[in-house]
Amino acid sequence: MENFILYEEIGRGNKTVVYKGRRKGTINFVAIVCSDKCKRAGVANWVRLTWGLTHKNIMTFYEWYETSNNLWLVVELCTGGSLESVIAQDGCLPEDVVREFGVELVTGLYHIHKHGIIYCELKPGKILLEGSGTLKFSSFCWARADGEDLEKVFALAGAEEGEDINESTLQRYSKNTVQGLPLYTAPEAIKGDNFCRASDLWSLGCLLYEMFTGKPPFLSESRSELIEKILSEDPLRPGPEGSASHKPSAEFISLLDGLLQKDPQKRLNWTDLLQHPFWKGSLSHCGAESADRQGISLSREDTESSVSWCAKESVDAHKSLDNLSSSKADLKPPSNSFKIETRTELRPKSAVDGESNESIFLLSSRPTPRINSAVEVHDSTTVPIKNSSQGDSYVKKAESMCSSQQDMESKLKELIYTESDLIVTPIIDNPKIIKQVPLRFDPKTLHIPAHSVEKLLSMKDVDWNNFLKRVCSLLDSSEKNTGAARSKLNLLYYLCTLVVHKEIANRLISSQLFPILIQQLHAATNWDIRANVARVIGLLALHTSELGENVPISEAITLLTELIRENFRNSKLKQCFLPALGELLYLIASKEEKGEHPRECWAVPSAAYTVLMRCLREGEERVVNHIAAKIIENVCTTRSCHAQGFITGEIGPVLWYLFTHSTGDSLKITPISALCRITRSSPNAFQSVIEKVGLTAVLNSLANGICKIQQYMLTMFSAMLSCGIHLQRLIQEKDFVTTITRLLESPSTFIRAKAFLVLLQVLINNREMLLLSCQTRLMMYIERDSRKTMPGKEQQGGSEYLSKCLDLLIYHIVRELPGILGDILSALTNVSGRKHPSTVQAKQLKMCLPMMPVVLHLVTSQVFRPQIVTKEFLFNYGILLEFIRSIDSGETKLDRAIGQAASEELIKTTLLTFEAVTEHPILLITHRLTVEDSILPPLVSLVHSQNVEWRLFSLQLLSETTSLLLSHEVKAEEKGESLNSNNKLLSLIRDLLLPQYEHILLAPDPVPLYALKLLVALSEHSPASVSLMEEVHLFPVLFQVILRYQNSILGNTMQTVIALLNNIVANKSMNMMILFEEGLAHHVCSLLTEAVALYLEADDKGNTKTANVLLLSLLDILQYMLTYTANIVRQTLQLPSEDTEIFSSASQCLLLLVQLYGGNNQESMSPESMGSFAEVLKSKKDPRELKLLLKIVKRLITSNKKHSESLKNDGDALIQALESLTQTASSHADIAVASLAFEILRTVGRKNIKTPK
């Protein structure tokens, strides 16, 4: 599916996503439906029913694909939304619009019914609008053929694909199952009867009713009540409120009454519907006969003819979208059959073409921003002759992103921490820590006006100062009675409601109020007043955005620290004072980070850090632990000296202990978040955790299902690796790599991005871990997320971050591949030609050769393949293949160094790598010369391997590559291009391969089959190759192969050798006498006789089809043989021979040939041939000889009009000879000769000749 570019998501359903797409190289936009494989039965049903179904009111189905996780349908793009959205937006539609829409609905539904399909789920959401406003019937997942049991169809479809169709699945697909509320379902279907055409007409009536009124005819939130209404009640008469012009006409009401009849027998049929006066003649184009009168049926004959039609038109699935839309309009199957026997043509392309990997639409088969494409499906026989710029475009992007390794590492460090890692939330009044009781003040006992925030902000300075003085006076009151305490508390409650507004907080924190609050915090005897003063201070610190140097923040921090220390055993007081202390610390830390004030402005006593550390320890209440961790989290978000106060040797283990011994999610997240932010400044903090609890325990924490914890843990690992701490241990730890890789399955974009970032740092420092990463499906994860960040999609937040991390990882891996391949080649170079590698060499081999599967993984990845398969890569691969040849031949011995199994694995992986390249022909065509010069020579040598597996594999690769290159060259020559590589390729095959071909063709199965396939490819695309076969005397061997496999005439080997023989005899330069001398006629006659017998006796469809193909090939060969014989006979007739016996035999042969093939040979009546006939007729006197010749001429001109015209226009000499025979015969006894001559002359229009008597 890399033939398509995916753009934005335009729809989403249950396990289905719809994208807007475009076929590459065109401006044809399509809709691409990505569906989960659990919906295979419904999707396959959609395909089988709409295959070839073309109508302006039906969404056109183009093609479909299968990947390992999804099914992808390419269908017509409808950009106007659905009918449901139109009704929802407009409420109701005028009757004229209902009529216009209704005409399109009826036209489309009539076409569906005419083809024997019941739609079954007709509702507004299934009707889509094209950009121009045309209505389109969309999904056919629940449709069925008339009279068909959908449950059995789904079960059969699932069984054919090897799915487990259990009882629950069958129930879900049951014919009686109605999806959702049955708002549009006919009464008979609700009762359990099969859906029929009348059921669809009921649904049509419901749609027309809803378009006019804005709601369905029957409506209820209760399913049982809705069913009861449909079965027993009549719909309300349609009549929207408004003017008389919006009231329904009598014709419309009549139409609805006819369609919404509960008895299907009384419901309008197609004849009555099409002729109904409501349409005002708009449906006359549907034809005089309705679907009812046509009597659509699904007979056995219909089924067979439909299968035949599908088989003939199956090639359309491979047409381009340009041709598809135009050609399909003319396709009409001769019958309406949808039996699943037609499954070969209706399979998704991956099942037919062998592309089963997820490269095509990988979540899925497939668009990636790295290569600016979506999904790739290549037809190996129709490859565009142009270079792919995908790899080049990515390299340019990578080079612009990273100019050097140091630059890449710098960008990597920038990505370790994101805004998501450094989010700051309030410490005070944080509901995740402790739920605060809402504060309410009493305006009546406030002693000052309870001004609103708006009122206070609009005050003049004088009024504001007066208000502030009164507040300070009330707070500073020295009265100690109960009433005064209550008044202060009430005032503090009022202040708490004010300071949550930034403007008020900014004015109050810089006023005389703040020192008074500090004084009250110190001097008040009532602890409730102290607690609420601390709350006001904390809220002020939280909400203020401006802070002057003269604000006594340090005094407040010192006082709060002392109060906490003095009352450390009082947990309730600590819960009151700690939030205020934390907000003040964060306030001055953030101001210092911004550089607004020098650090000397607000000194923080060391006792504050000590107190907060004590609050983290074991034994404290969890709320106190949580507040202290939250303070550290917020303060350490900043890069300030105040954050440094928390960085001690014990901070890491203390926070880790709090994390591991907490139960609530919030309390588990906060200490890990605090540790993550400390690690930003001091990675040693996280190092101390690993050293104390062990790496295993830390990795186990990643199994925690809380996404935030996983995100912070990955961030800390990245930070630690970037500083080189624990580097050697982590990059060698396989459990670490596998644990990180498993996190790539996370639904969180940030977690996946950070996992990629950690793996990147591992790979930068340890290339060998790339093998383990590939084995744990790293390539699959990269491809999946590459598609999610593809071009055309708006990237926000996590997607943009993921894209940046992925770019760096891909860039690094692409840069690593040459080094990996270089190490492998270096190791093999050192042992080349040696039987006994040294210990050092063996060690190098063991270290480098296991990395070869990495190359295979990258070549099979749609993200990496266009970037790594370059000229240099293929050149180095050719060198590697030469080493493989050396190993296979025994020139180089690796068994003692790495073992036989490892040696064989190296050979297999190397060949698989080239196989992956051949699956994408554009790569071979782009680097054609490199392939021919570097890869094909060692590949040809491997054909002579003693190992049958390698010999077969090499033959297969050689056959596919040769076929591709030769076919490309033929097409290039047709376009006037000259590639000048044909001779080189043929010379290679002639010199290295063909001399040994006799032994290869006579080798045990299945070697001959692949060898013959290569010869078929050669003979099909390069006529000169037939001469090469003749030079090495290969034809007798071919007949030996035929004799060897004569008992398996329908086998692949026999079919292939006959295909080769067909190509040979069709070659114009072929000396047929050589084949005849080898027994060609005998072998062909024998094969033809057996093939005819098998064709007539075959019961199995597969055998019949195979015998049919074989028979056609043999008949083609026979025709070439007879054509050659006819030419020889004609030449014999032209010889000036007086030998009557030779003449008689040649004449008899020629007569038999023309009786069989008539005038098929266009040269039969050429001027030269007619001259020869005239000379012979004049020279022969024997009536028997003359009659033979005349019969030949008569057969030629009566079987081919062109020959008759040739005789008439250019055959004067022959006509004169014929006229002479009629005259001579009239004076002699042999009237038969004259009669034949007369008939020939009359055929060509000579009417003046007298009839012989």
C-alpha cells in the first residue's frame, strides 16, 4: 500500500478508522477504511457484494488489502458527511428537498435490489454525501443476497480464512440480530423473518419520514417499548410546525402510508413505488420494468456464469485508480450471484500477492513520514521506470536535523525532559493530597464591606488604601475574646476567597498586609487563626505573579519552619503549615530561575530543608509525606539554588521508599515525579536508588500500570544514560532492553517516545543491542508510530514529541548499518580462504556475524528499506555474497570457528536479505548495473552449490531477478531507451551457468523446477537466450526432463518445461529441425493425448483448470510445428522437381494443413505463393494432382477473405491459369477439375466464365 498517501482521519467507528487518501502519482483521492481483523466476515461480505457494482448512488469499491493486523478497503471518497448529520443540522427538510434526496435513494436502492442484494441496514448514518451533494449507499457489511442466510455466509467466510467461529460470534451475526435500536427495522424482521426487499422499502419510508420531520416515525429510549410501537402502533402523521408551505402534500402522505405498511404483502412494491405521483416522473429513468417483475433469482446457472465473469474480470483489481473508475462503469456481470466460491478474485491483495507483512497499512501495510509514503504494494510485472527519492528525501531531512554525532547527542539531551515531565500543580488546596472543606464567610459579621473582586479592582487608590487599612486593623486587633477570634477567622475566610485572583494577590503580597499576616502567624494564640493565616500566605504565594524584593518572604519561611519544627509531633499543624512553606519556596525558586531577583534577596534557612526531609521519612502520616514530596517536586522543577538544597545522598532512596510503600496512585506518582526532577539536576540521585535496591527492582517498577510513573522512570533512565552513569552496565543488560522495548506497546504517546529515546542511547553505546531490539519487534513498533506521525497529519503535543524521538532513532540506525555490514565484511575478509581461523579471528566472527539478521530486519522494514538499499549497500552485499560462495564451496571454513549451525544461518540470512530486496522491484531497477556487476555473478556461482537448499534458493532469486531485469529492459527498449545490459547478463549466464545446466536439470526434485523457471524467464524476455541453449545442447536434456516427469503431467515441473518449450518454438530464429530430430513431434503428440484425456476425466476444478492451461500451451506448440511444416511443404511445392511421389506427398500434407488451419497463415496467398500455384497448375497434367492443388486454393480463399481479395487483386497469373483449366476441361473428359476452377473463379467475382459441362 505504499501506492497510497494517507492524510487526515475523516471518520471513526467501532474498531474501524477511515482516512482520506490519495494514490501516488495521481490526483485521485479515495477513502481508505482500516478495519480490525475481527471484522473480517463483515468486510469480506462488503467486498463480495459490491465487487463490480457500479452506480452513481453507491459508494464504489476499488480494491482491498490485508496486513498482519488489519484489513484495508480503498473506496470512493465522500466528503459531504452523512445524511444523519444533514438532518441533525437542519432539523427537517422541505418536501422538495426530500423529493430530490428520495429520488437518489430510490434509484440507488433499485439498483441494489436489481442485482439481487438486500441492503438490510438502511439508515441515515449509512447514506453519505459526495462533495457535489449526491447521496451514496456506503457500508454493505450487513447486506446479503436475496434469500441468503447471513449467519451461514459469515461462518463459511470465517472457516475459509481459518478463523474460530464460535457460538457467540454466530449469534452476533445471526439473521435475527438487529444492530442498536431498531429505529428503521421492518416489523417482519423484528419478528425474526428474513430481511427481504420489502424490508428495505420499510426502511426507505422511515428515512423519508425522518428527513421531513427531523425524527424517525417510531421513537423510544426503551428497546422493548420501541419494538412494541413498531409492531402495533401507527406513526404520527407528518406535519412540522410552521406555515402551510411546510405541511406535507397528499402525495407524500400517500407514499409514506404505502411504505410503512406493517404487512409486507400490502406494502408498496417496486412497480407502484416508481410510478407513485409524489416523484413527478423523476424515476422514469429506472426503466419500464421494476425489480419485482424482473423476478431476480439466484439460480445455479447464474452462479456459474457469475464465477466465470469474476474470473475474467479479476485483473481489474490490479488496475490503477484512473482506469478503474472508467472501466468499471462498463462492467456488468451476466448474473447476480455472490457465492463465496469466487474467493480467488475476491481475496485481499496481500493474500494473492504474498504481501502479508504489516508494511502496508501498519497501525499499519503503512504510511511513514520518513519516506513520505503510505502503503506499498508493487506488481512485479508493472514497475514504473523511475528512481525512488524516498531515501534521498529522508537523508536530506536527517542531515538538516543532525550535522554530526555530537549534534545528534545534543538534540537527544534536549528531548529527555518535556513540558509533560515538568508540570507544576498546587501544593496548597490540592485535592489529590487532602480534600479541603470549602470556606464560607459571613458578610454580616465581617465588619467591612464584602466587596467583590471586580469591585476591588475598579477602586481608586484612595478607596483601595482605606479598604486595606481596615483589613490590617481588624487583623492586628489585640482583643482576645471569643468574638474577636471569630471575627478574625471570618476575615481570613474572606481573604482566602480574594487572593485566588492574580490581580488581588499581586496587590496584597506587596502591601502592608503581608507583614501583618507574618505577625499574626507568630503571635496569635488561637491555632485556628494561625492555620488560616498560613493558608492565606500559601494562597498568596500560589497566585501572585509579581514579587518585590522588599517582601519579607525569608521571614515567613523561617517562621513557618520554626512552627513546624516546634510542633513536629502535631500532624494536623504540619498539614496546615507545610503547604504554605512549600508555596513560598517554589515562589522564590521560580523567580530566581527567571532571573528576576538575585538569589541573595531571599535566604532560606537550612532548617527548612531538614524539616522537609524529616517529613518524608517512615512513620509520618501519608498526607505529610505527600505534601513534603509535592514541595520537593515543585521546587526541583526549577533550576535554582533552592532546588539544590534537596539534593542530598539520601533523597533518592527516601523518595523511592515512599513510592514503593504507598498504596494510592497519587502518592506513588508524586515521589517518583520529585525524583525525576531531582535527577534532571543530579542524575546521581537515581543512581543511588539503583545501587541500593538493585536494577531488577527498579525495572520491575516499570511493570506498574500507571502511565505517569512509567514516563518518569524512562525519563530518569534517559538522563542517567546521557551522563554516562551506570552506562556500561545498562547497555549490556538484556533485561533492561527487553523491558524498555515492551513499553513500546503502551497507549501513551509520551511513554513510547521516551522508550525510543532510551533505546537510542543504548544503541549509540552498544551496537550489538540492535539485534536484541530487532528480535523484540522494534522494527514493527517503529513502523507503527511512523505512520502515526506521517505528513498530512496535524501533530500536536505527544505526536510531535514522538516524531522527534523517532527521527533521531531512525537516523542513528540508518547511520549504523554501514558499520554493521562493514564489520561483517572485515571479519570475513580476515578468514577468507582459510581452513582454520585463529582464536582472534574466531572471536571477531562470533561478535560480528550474529549481526547479519539486523540487516535483514532493516531491509524488510518499509521505513528503513528505501534509505539503506543504496548503490553502496548492494555493492557491499555483492562482496558478502562472494564470501558466502567461498564458504559454501569449502574454500573458507567457518565451522570450527562459529559452528556449522551458525555458518548455515549466515548463508540463509544473507539470501533472505536479497529476497527481501527482490520483493520491491523498483530497488533493483534503480540500481540495475550494481546488481548485475556485483550480485548476480556470486549468485550464479551459488547455483552450483552442493547444498540443495542454497541451490534452490539461489535459482529462485536468480530467476526472479533475471525476469525483472530483462522485462524492464524490454520495456525500456520499447520506449526508445537503451540500457546496454542485456549482453552482460546473457554473457554471465552463458559463461557461468548454462554449461552446468544439464546436471542441474537432471538433479533431484525440486531443483529442476527452479532451473526451468529461470530458463522460462530468459526465453520469454530475451530471444537470444534460445540460441545460447542451442549452443550448449540443452534441448535433448529438456526432452529427458519430459520423459522423467511424464507420469506427472499436471505437476509444476511438467507445466514449466512445456512453457519453456512453447517459448522456444515461438522464437523466430529457432531451427525447428533440431527439435524435430530430437523427437519433438512424438513428445508433443504423446503429451497432447494425455492432456486431453485428463481434461475430459478431471472432476476437481483445480485439476480441470491446470489441464486447461496445459492443453492450451500444447496446442500453441502444435500450431508452431504445423506452421513450420506448412512452410516446408510450400517450399517443396515450389521446387522444380519432376518426382511425382514427392509432389503428391507434399500436396497431401499441405491439403491436410489447410483443412485444419484454413487461411490462418497470412503468407499463404502472397504474390509469390500465387505465382508458384500458377506455375504448378500450368505444368501439371494429371487430373488427380490438379484436383489436390485446386482444393488447397479453394480452402485458402474460402476460409480467409483476405486471401480471396489477394487473388482478386494481385493474382492475375493464377486467375489466367484457372481460366485456362476451365477452357481445357470443356474440351476434355475431366469435368471435375474444371468445376473446381470455376468455383474458385466465381468466388473471386469472375462471372463471365462459362460453366463447364
